[in-house]
Amino acid sequence: MLALHSFFRSGTSHRVRIALNLKGLTVENHPVDLRTEEHLADAFRAINPQALVPVLSTGSHHLIQSPAILEWLDETYPDPPLLPADAIERAHVRAMAAMVGCDVHPINNRRVLMYLRSQFGTDEAGVNAWCGTWIGAAFDAMEQMLAADKHRGDFCFGGAPSMADVYLIPQVESARRFQVDLSAWPHIMSIDAACQAIPAFAKAAPSAQPEAG
């Protein structure tokens, strides 16, 4: 059986939970509490020397880095697909995913924010402003792309969730946590509402995880 080592509030873990749910896969949940630095323990470093979540264990392998995990899931369990069949369309969906995965999350994740607090004395208002700056830059661009796609359905691309939605929804959750005003991006908000109506997304939310309580 697949086993997911994750933290309930981790955006990268959130992505993988969504994908697993969309694929209808059952996994063992192994919470890793970042608040108590459980990820730095030798036992966790043994499965991921980078000491980051998530890790998806297949029984014989420990898969790390959410982009690699998501691609593996889509290749191994292709139904329903997270990427379109057409190469240009796949590039479009991957670009939207990368706007979050490459340009926002890496500079807004927990270890970066902890460094801002500890090394530069940044207060919570400053942290929120930092996060909001990079979220806003990506969301401005994504909103423009979504508005220009006249063939789009209720989601980032087409009429079904794709890899782009898997990346976007955790970032919307993060934006709310950092008190970002989301009213400037109505297309993104519409996609968020459509996704939250799907059990695969609702069950993957941080607040729905047992350790969130």
C-alpha cells in the first residue's frame, strides 16, 4: 500500500493529497509534525535526506519532491489524467502549475519564513506582506491567462481538474492563511469554489486532516 508522509498545513503535501484523492487511491497517512521538527530526526532523514515533506512510499521506493510524485502518480495511475493529451496543452497546464510551484511556494515556504523571522526579525505583518507580494504577482498573471482562455470550463483548463488546479488550490489556502485579499482575482476564486465542491479537494484540505485538530 502507498504511504504518505506529510504535514497537514504543507502546501506540497496538500497537492499530493488532492492528486491521490482524484485518482481514488487509498494511502496510509504518516503525519510528520514540522512544528516539533520531527522532519529533522534521523528516522525521517533516512527516507528523505532533504528532510522535507511530502514523501510517498510505494513499498519499495520513497518518492520525494511533489512535482516528481505528481508526475509519477499520473504516469502510474493515468485515470483520470492530470495533464491533457496534446503537447501544447500540457505545456500550458504545466506552466500554470509552475507559476505556483516554482515562483511562489519556494520563497514562501516554512523554512524561508522561519529564516525571515529568526535572522531579520521580521514580524508577522512583514511575513504576510512578503508572502502576499509573491502570491499577488503570480495570481495577477494567472488571472490574466484564465480570462484569456475562452474555451475554459470551471477549472484552470478545460472542464475537469488538472495539474494546474492541484497546484493552485493549496496556494489559495496559503493566501488566506497569510491574509491576502483574494477579491482581485475572480476567476481564481471561481475555480477555488468549483474545486471545493469536489470531495477529492475538500477531503485534502488542511482543516480536514486528523492532525489539524
